[in-house]
Amino acid sequence: MLIKKILFLPLIFCLLLCAGCNNDPTDADSDRHTVITDSIGRQVSLPQTVTKVAVANRYNMEIIKSLGVLDRVVGVDYGIYQDQAAYGEFFSKEQVIGKSQNDLNYEKIIELQPQLLILTGNGAWQDAAKKLEPFGIRVIVMDAYYTSAFEHTYTLAGQIFQQEAKAAAFISYFQDKLQYIRTALKNVPKKTVYYEYRNRGTTTIPGDYFFEMLEYAHADNIFRDAKSTEINIEAVVQQNPDAIVKVGAAGVDPKYIPPTAADFLQRHQELVERPGWTAIKAVQNDKILLLSQYAHGGASKLVGTMYIAKFLYPEYLPDLHPEQVFKDWVTKYQHLDYRPGHTDPPFALTD
């Protein structure tokens, strides 16, 4: 640890000298700044033109990509880098700035010299702001996790990258569909749902990242009053939900490449073969929706909302086509080829 600190000191000294010579690296092209309010209410002064950023968290990355400014990203965390099918042509291992937003490599960030580091609210933003301030690198909290913050997050991203019109069009695309769901289901009784994220017994409760995805889909979360996201799976039998929604699987990272049919079959069998679960209505009626982590998370989980709403209430939502929404998200906003197969049961583009 002592050797590492000794090696790090010359790097800091040299970069501080450079920062001192240029006064502020973000001011190289212009001394004009704009003040934005980030996702946790911090007011941050930014250079008017942002051309170099480092990003942690793939939700944030997907927002940036949807605005067409991927070329301004000079560093990413490992969670983004590991999805080589989606980002392999854009980022090298030398651009990885840490394992996650809570495990950052500050030497690498300083070496890459971005104007901004974009983190989530549960990331190490306080530590990062303190350590990077001497180098003129500002820290922005952009919380793309939360579905209810979708509009604010995209508006914020539009301000940062001067892409306000694109952000507004994107917001309108999804708000129209949310309004359709709200209107069509206004007087429809809610169906009870057990939601599980990756690991057995990991669910969602108010304040958790996934809770609002179910709320927007008009689902009655059976554990909305639970105190923890970790529950005893026997309680699911007692609650006897109408439907089960599971996202991802234990030990599987989010991937643009969809799971195989065998993957989905294994995940389905693991659910229905749990002790006592054959007595659950959802299992008896085969009302089980499996989603990949990639598909559910698009647009702050609004893509997941579309799938869940259509799965629960197909007869009330004839004009909602979640697979088409997913295709639009992937092709128009992520600039990737459309790859079906991220859900089980599968959805056609016209469903």
C-alpha cells in the first residue's frame, strides 16, 4: 500500500502542475459555464460545452447513448465494459475507470482527464468529488435507476450534452405510452404480483430501484409493505399472487445478447419446482413472465414497465406493443441491431 501511494504521488504532482498551467481543463475552449441541478439536488457549474466524460453505471450509459453522444465518453466502469456485444467496439480495457460506481480507480480517471465524472446517487460521489476537484474534474449525480425520475434524468442529460431537443422527444415517446396505460387501466382492478430480481427471495419494496416499474404497470406488489427486499419464499405461497415476474438470474450479468431458450427453461423450472409453489395461482395458470436484465432496464426500466403491463392486462392494452418499444429502444436509441428473445413467454412485435 505504501509503494502504491509513493507511485501515485508523482502522478498527482504532475497533473496538478498541468491543471495549474491551464487554470481549469474544462475552460480550455470557453470560460462560459452553465449551472445544472443534478439528481440529488446539487447545483454544479459545468463548462458550456461538455466533450469528455467518464461514466459509471450502465443505466446512465444507455441514456448518454440514446442522445447520440457516445463519442464524448472517454472512460467507463467494468459493468459497462463487460457487455462486449453492446460496447466492445467503443471501449478498451484501458478505459475502465473501476469495477463500479463504488469502486473507482482515481488514478485512471485523472489520467483520462474527463471534464465530468457521472455517477449514481448510491455511488461514491462524495469521495469522488473531493478527490477529483483539484484536477478540475466535476462530479455529476445522474440517477437513471429510478423510473419516477425518468423525465428529470433525461432532461438533465439533455442539458449536460446540449441535446435538449433529443431528450424532449425521447421523454415524449415514453410519456405517451405511460399515459395510455394509465388511461386504459384506470378502473381495472390490479392483479397481485410477486417480483423477483436475480436471486431467490430478492423482491422489491418502496424506495427500491424496481418498485416503480411495477407501480407504473398497474401491478399490486404483494410485498409493498415488507421491511426488506429479502423475503422468505414461503411467504410467496401464503400471498398466492396472480402473476410472477422475474428479472435476470443469479450470477448472470446484464447482456445485450438474449438468454437462450434453455436458460429460460431452467429459470422457469427453478421457480415452479420450489417447495409448495404448485399451490400458487400464478404457477397453476402459468402466469410467469421472465425478463432479461437488458430488456427490463431500458429507459430507466420503462421498457420493463411496458412488458409487465401488457403481460398482466393484454385485453385492456391492444395498442401497447412492448416488443416494438424494445426494438425502438435498441435500434433507434442504442444504435444496435434488434435481437428478439429477451422474454419468456416471447412477444411478437404486434403483441
